[in-house]
Amino acid sequence: MDLFSFDPAFALSGLATGFLVGLTGVGGGSLMTPLLVLLFGIAPSTAVGTDLLYASITKVTGIPVHARKGHIDWRVAGWLTLGSAPAALAMVVLLSHLHTGKAFESILKTSVGVALVITAAAILWRASRQGILSFTGGPEPEPALAPAALLPGASGSTYPVWMTVLTGAVLGALVTMSSIGAGAIGTVALVFLYPRFRITRIVGTDIAHAVPLTLIAGLGHLGLGHVNGPLLVNLLIGSIPGIWLGSHASAGIPERWSRPILAVLLLTISARMIAH
């Protein structure tokens, strides 16, 4: 298939995934990779590699928007990358030494299943937290920003540098193996590490970190021959309008309903991935 040949099935898959991403805010990897494996029978290695580059391209458009609004803490994003970039490269090297074949594909498929379980747990945790707050009356308040003047490592510092770097390393390994985790899991990790950050700053910082992580991991998979170029182009054709439509539709669907439903869906898919 030519690089720019149009495949309506893949474009529609990109449209559906993009719509759900815009609707729920959950990263496309949680939806796209299982869809490619279970519905289209694409090898897990190709699904993971293609989805990583797909994620880096779709997420990069969000950086200028968040940067203009001051929603990115570049220090935190840098510390996450300090851990995730070497971990992603190390995982690519490990994958290059593993034998290809059914056993190799099975390892990647299981990794996707495990990552889906963790992602679903992260979604449910956030949904329960929001549900409790909304039950007591009113939307979740945005906490004040942490003092930026405190130096890393100083007494009382609100920037746990080494924990952030370690978190980045864990995300780097998980995302490279499964293409899943940079969004939902990364966001929840930042909430625990920086509880005084506004949610907009959490999201912006997570996206700023996810772009270099998925790009490094995606290029690594590209070097291993795990990226399908025509598939990538068709997914992008569908996902761009899908994200726009989902973002507009999200205003009419309460997040406390959409996210738990999505979490249950991810758990069901993860069981299929592991048992398949």
C-alpha cells in the first residue's frame, strides 16, 4: 500500500479514536493499539510502534496552546524526560535483542494488557475523586500553584526532583513497551507528586513530556521496522477531525459518567489482550 493511499477502515478507526480522546481526554494509545491488534489483526509490535509516532504527532499540537497559557512547568517536564528518555532508549535496545516471532509479539501484547489495567485504575481513581468532590457540592476546586521560587532539594521544596525523574523512567519503559501510559498514568502521577499544581498545569506539563517520550520511543520502533507508514497516515486523517468533534461533544456529557464507562471498557479490552 502506497504511503498516501486512503483506507477508509483505518481512517474511520482514527476518527472513532480521536472522538473518544476528545470526549474523555484519555490518551489515544489506550484505545488505538488494542483496536489495531484485536479488530484488524495487526502485529502488536507494529501497532505499538505506529501508535507511538501517531501520539507524538497528535500531541505536539497541544504544546503551543498550553505554553501560551502558561500551563507548562518546563522544569518538571524536563525532569520527567531526564528519566523517560534513557529508559525509552534502553527499552528499544532490549527489544532489538529479543527474538522476533510469536513469543516476542506475546510479550508486547501482554504489556499492552497490563498497561490498560493500570490506565483504567488511574481513570477510576480520578473519577472517584471528582465524584466525591461534586457530591459535597460544586466543581472540584483548583489548588493554588506551588511556590516556584523554592530550589530543588531545598528544605520544604515542592519539587521532588528524584521522584519525578524516577516516575519518568517508569513511564518511559511502560510507554515504549505498550504505547500506553503517557496520558492517564502520567497525569495521575503528577497529581501525587505535585498536589498544589492546578489541573491545567498538570495536563500541560504531562503533554510537554509526552511528546518527546513518544517521539523517542516511536523513532526507536521505526528503526526496528515496527512502524507502518500508510497506516499512520490514515489514522491521522481520521483522528484530527475526530478529536475536534469529541472535544465539542464533551461539553454535553459529564466526565464523572464518561470516564468510569471508559475504564470498564479498557478493563474488558485488557482481558481480551492478555487472553488473546
